[in-house]
Amino acid sequence: MGDRGHTRRRLLRAAAGAAAGIVLGARSHSFAAGAQASPAAAGTLRLADDLFVIGLPGEANVVAATGADGVVLVDGGSAGGAAAVMRAVAALPGGGQVHTIFNTHWHPEQTGANERLGTAGATIVAQENTRLWLTTDVTWPWDGRRFARLPKAAQPNRTFYTSGTLPSGIRYGHIPDAAHTDGDLYVYFPRQNVLAVGDVVSGQGWPVVDWTTGGWIGGIVGGLQRVQALANEETRIVPGRGPVLGLAELKTQSAMYGTIYDRLTQLLNKGRGPDEAVEAQPAKEFEAQMGNPDDFVRRAFESLWAYLSPDA
Ligand SMILES: [Zn+2]
């Protein structure tokens, strides 16, 4: 019980810290830049003079690194939000043309700017599995949602299997645990000590367990461990949604998903199904902070079938 209160305090502190970061970031920018440059637009969090998180309402986080040769993005918003994201990028101090965009994974919330940027000649970097998902149609069996393959110009045009480095020193790599999909990547900005991890880490509510394209609950646990190994105490970790996190929040999440994973595998081993898994309430003590877990529990249990069942 004491642990529960502790967890809640941590989550609240993380949320408060992120809100304070927005205010402080905007203020220190206006002091530093003087009268010539316009301040970054509302919803933009300044992590460093040349590194920002663009958080538009309803859109996933977009990380933007500015430089003399243009802008590097990690994810680009949805197709409907891409124009607003690009306006926010153009308004950044030192902002310019986007020359490189990373797709942390194939989901449309991340890849909606690919077509316009690819057509304009940008390099679209993705793990090879992400490219493959973007060249085929995908249907989610649990809700019938369909995703059409992207046109050629929108597909990643520079892929990798394990890791790589941009000339500017920005490092990137595969997160092979299949936390969210089988093509998840991280991008690490060493000078600013910022790690962007897409939906491998959820900063806001329960994650989607997209087992159709490889994600599973065991991968969430493994991915959180891997991200912690990539980070240090000062690293700021940018998830796909929600506030910027630190190592402490990742440890809290690891414990939570580890607990749920153990309970679900026990249910699986007893021959239970998804309905029974939801009824067993394996995430009950986390509901107050995280919201109703039923969809998450169902998807997470189904993901165990995909990974652990002998006849899968
Ligand atoms: Zn996603």
C-alpha cells in the first residue's frame, strides 16, 4: 500500500515537472534570444537552444533538432496534423527546412508528414520492419481499423537493422524487444542528453499493444529495461505521448508492467482466455493513476498468445 502512494506521488511529480518545464523553457528562451527572434509557439517545450518537443493538441510528440543545415525531426504528426506541425517547426528559433525525419514506428500518428517531407526530398529514416509495414496494408483484428500502405514518396528511404549515427552525432537504434511494434527505434541526442523513444514508453495512459505488427506485453517490459540502459540519471526521455520523463518514472513503469506481465502469464498458464484475464483485474491497483485498463489487459493477454502459446 505504501508503495502505491509512492508511485502516485512520483507520477504526479513527473506531470508537475513537465508543466514547469514548458513555462521555464519559454521564459529562458525569450531572455536568451532578445528581440529579433520570435519565441517558440505555444505547446512547444524547449529542451535546449536547438532541441524542442512540439506537442500539439491531439497529436503525438514531435522532437525537432535545429541546426545550420536544417531540422531533424523524430516523428511528424498525423496526416491531418502535419501542416500544423510544420508551421510549429518553421516557427522554431533557428528553424529551417526539415532534411531528416525519423519514424519511431509505422503508426499513422507518427508518419503523417512523410509524404510531404519525402516529396520535398527529405531523408526518412526507419528500422527496416517499419518500412515493410508501411509498404503493406494492415488491419487490426480487434477493432477492424484499416491502414492503407503509404505511397512510394512517403515510405522510409533510408532503413537500418540495428543502429546508426547521423553526421551531426545523433545516434539511433532498433529497440528489438517489440514493445510496441517490431520496428521500434530510439533517437539519442548526446549533446543535450535527450532520448526520444516513441511509443515504446507511454507517458500518458495505457499503451496500445499492437500485436498485429509484433508488439507484446513482454516487449513493453523488455523495452523499458533497454531504454533505462540507454539513459542515465540526467537523461530526459521523450515518449510518444505525454510529458518528458526521467529514469525514476521508467523504473516505476517497469515495476508496474512487470507485475501485470507476471499475472497475465499465470492466467495464460492456467488456460484462461482474454475475457477471464479482464475479469481477474490484473491491473486493478494501477487504475487510479492510469485509467480503465480493460482494453490494455485484453490486448496484452492476446499478445501473449502470439508470443507464448505453443500452437500460435
Ligand atoms: Zn504507436
